[in-house]
Amino acid sequence: PAQASLSTESLNRQTQQMADNKRARERTSGEEEEPASAAVGARTSGEEQTEAPAASAAAVAAEDDEGPLCRYCFEGESEGELLSPCDCKGGQKWVHLHCLRRWQRMVLVSQPTHPAFYTSDARHHTCGVCAAPFTCAPPTRHELMSSFTGPELGALVDAGCMIGAHAGFSAELSRSLGSMSEYVAEESSYRHWIGGAYLITETAAATPDLTFSLQSREDIALLCSNLGEGDAFQGPRGVTLRLAARGALSPPPEGEEAAGETVRGRLARLEQRALVEPGAVLPLDVTLLKEPAPDCGEDHITAVNLTRIVPQPSLRMARPVEAAKEALAQRFPQVDPSRVRVQHYRGGPCGSGEVACCIVTGGGSAGSSGWSVAEGIVAALELAFSRATPRSTEQGEFVCGQPVQLAGLVARPDLNDALGIALRFDESSRRWLVRLADGDGKALKPANLRPLSEAQRGPDVLIFWGDAQWSRTQLLGELARGHWGLCRASAADLVAEPATRRDGLEGRLVYAPKTEMSEAFLTAAAAQMQAERERRAREEAEVDADADADADADVDAEASVQEAAEAAEQGGGSAYINSLITEQGGGITE
């Protein structure tokens, strides 16, 4: 992965050159051969990509004189160790491992990133020429995707980071949305992605097993019929699912009649028993083990969109909030319920009819990011009411979790007008610990804080209906295509108005480098944005030049006026000033 990738065009040129050299040496008894084609290349979606046997023609000829050559790059051991990964002979026998990995990477280019649509590609495991399995284990899909994005970007796929939609990606989705019928556009998920700014709320490791309940005898019979050798069957994306000997399917004690039977046999016996005593068997909890065990690429990533606020919540959204506030007002009589501001958001396309999670501004610890994630409306409002409870007479008009603005700082005037979130009040120092937009923490007196607005006099509760979900590998694939960028989240992302949150990520987002995975329209969009920046820079330079010219003219004019004044003092004033006005074209008005 550390070596520079070979483009298809470069390989084609090398192959053609080797074939030409072969004909020049006239080692083929004068027979004309067709030019060899490259063994590596990315093809359009739907085409089968194979290693072209014709590429070996040039390699065979060169190998006679130069020794073994890699069938991909046509270089020898000077470029790395050569190995024979399959049963191919002659010029197809030898490869560099990094060249083979490069070819396996390019297999992914035409595949979708969503795990429901990609499959385990045989070309990662099997030679396309001799059809023998590769002797070297292929890299995982996660490893291949990571090679496109780099480790730095992969490290940002973590809770507390922001996922921002690329401007070109949003523009392309907007164009596609505009071409849809009204019904199709309404059913589309594009609006969730356009201009999206997603806060990652959770990263969960993939579980190595699946546990579920069989509710009927028919369910048991269906599972039993699918089990093959080794009590297993083939699941999606090449994963083997093996029925575990757990619970009711555990092996019986030795010496009993059923001892030694397979797990499938025990399941079939329970199926028969369910005919007579369904209540004694159903529901039946079973566990399927994944083989191979999932790696970190199967980690579950959950995020919510901070930009799609619901301006007028429905009764279904508002009623739980009103009921919870009414109940909490009895428990926290010292809290004015109006100080807890509640906002509803369309969090994402997954489970959009249910509350996915809530975010409450504030946090008691010095290491707090400035917000907390809560499950459910009641838990979030209870946390907000707790933070809105005054705890000291010296904390001023502010409460924990309240967005604030800094003011009146003498030692650090550069921080005046900066935005932040009040985390907690330290009674010993009589100062508020404030998390600023840049992530820094400051201890400030109440006199140096201002409420951000009349509507924000306490902690904010952001309720998200639905969310967005990816596997880690899937998200890396979308990052590799250039659809999204990543950066660390900050308090500013929650303090800012929803419509400005995506723009607030500009200059902070990190995008994947341009590779074979990059979308063409995003590359074009980046070029257009660069051209636009250069145009604006030229305009600004021209404005600055005009301003400098005007300033020079003003200096000349002031000098002329001064000269005229001195002449007037010497007695010939009026005519001399009139002559200067004529010279300046009327530019001197007084």
C-alpha cells in the first residue's frame, strides 16, 4: 500500500513496449502476434474483470533474457520479492505481492459500497487465468478500503466526530432529486444526505453471533432444512453461519440415548416435539456463529444529522415532550421549564418514525466535549432539568449546558465574542468552566459571560427522529469515493444555527486522497471549486490594486491641496486652486 499505484494506461504502455521488443528480436519465427493487453484495469460496472493471458507473451520473451518478471508490472526482483501465487506457468507465473494487492484493490472500484449489495468476489481468492486458489490469503475488504482512505482518515471514524457531505456530492444529489417525479423524490433518501452534517454518536463492535427466537414449528423446519454439513449454511457476503450448541440445543449428558447426535439432529428432534407440546418448545432461542469472526470492518457506526430541524413538530412529536416536562416540573420545582429548549430533527433515513437518540448540551467533567447522548425523551429531559438546576447563588444567571458568549475580557480580548457551552460552576474559584468552539476549556467569571439569545437560557435538548447507520467498511468506501469528509466535532457545531452547521465544517473536513475509487463528478467539482477560488482571489487582488491606486490618488490630491493652500497664503490663491481643479478633472471638491 505504501508504493505508488500503477495506472492502467501505464501498464498498457509497458505491455505494448514489451510486445514490440519481442517482435523486434524476431523470436517467434516471423509470426505476427496481437499486442498484449494489460493484466490490470478497472472496467465499467457489470463487466467481468480478468487477468489477460495475452500479457504473458511479452513477459515470456523478456524472461528469457532478464529472468523472472512480474506479470503485472514486468519488473524483476529489483522491485520486490517475486512469488508464485497460483498454478500459472511461464510468463504468468511470477508476481509482486504489492502488484497483486493493487489489482485486487481495483476489483472493488466497480462494486457498490453498501453491504447489502456487494458480495465476496472470487477474483480476490482465485486466479482468473488458471482458476487455482491463490496461495496467499487475500486482504479483507476493510483492509482494501483502508488502503484507499489512509489510516489518518480511518482514525476519525469514531464517536464525537463529524461527517460532512462533499459540496459536489450534495450538488449531484440535488440535480438527481430535481429530475425525479414528486412521488419518487418524496420516497428518496437524498434529502437526508444533501448538505448533511452528521455527528457520530456511537461506534459498536460487531457481534460474532446472531441470537433470535423461532416462533413456530415451521420456523424450526425452515432452519433445519437450510443446515448442511457441519450444522452450517452459507450466509450473505461469503459468511458461514453455524448453528451453536447452546440453550435447548446443548449436548445432553453422556450416556443418554441422544448423546453424540449433531446440533441439527437435536433441532429436528425439537421440531417433532413441537407438534405434540408446542408450549414446551416454543419460542426456541437459537444462536448462529459467524465464520470467520467479524473484524473491525463490521463495526456498527451510528450518526445523526444536525442540519434538518423540524420547524413545526407534529402532535406525535410534541406530546411526549409536554408530558415529560410536566412531570419533571414537580421533581425540579426550582427549574423554569421554559429554560430547557427542545428541538426536533430528522436524524437520518434509518427508523425515521422513532426517536433514535437525544443530545443534551453541557457536561460536568473537565474532559466533557460539551454535550451528552441520551436514549429517549424522558431520560434526555431529566438530564437537562438536572443541569438547569441552580447550585450556587454566585453562579449568576447561567446554568449548566447553557450556550454562552464571552465578553469583557481584558487579558484575552481576542476571546471576546467567542461562543461556548457552560459545563459547570466551580464554587471554590467562583468561575464557570466553559467549553469553547475550538475545543479549549476556559475558567471564566460570570461577569465575562453573556446569554447567547433569549431563547437559549438553559441546556438545549436535540431530539433525533431516525439516524444514519453504516458498517465501518461501508463508510470507508463512501469516504474513498469522496462523498464525505471527516473532522472532530466541537461545541460550535451545536451552538450554531442548524442551517449553518454544514458550512461551519469548511476548512476542517478531511477528505480521502484521489484514487481509482474517487467519483468523476467529485473530481470535476473540486476542479470547479479551485477555479472559483482562483477567480475570487484575482478579483480580490484587483480590488486591492484599485484601492491602492485610489489611496495614491488621495495622497497626490492631498499634496496638491496643501500646495494650493500655501500658494493662497502667498496671495495668488483663487486662480491657482482653479487651475489645480482643472488638472485633477474635478476630483478636488473643497
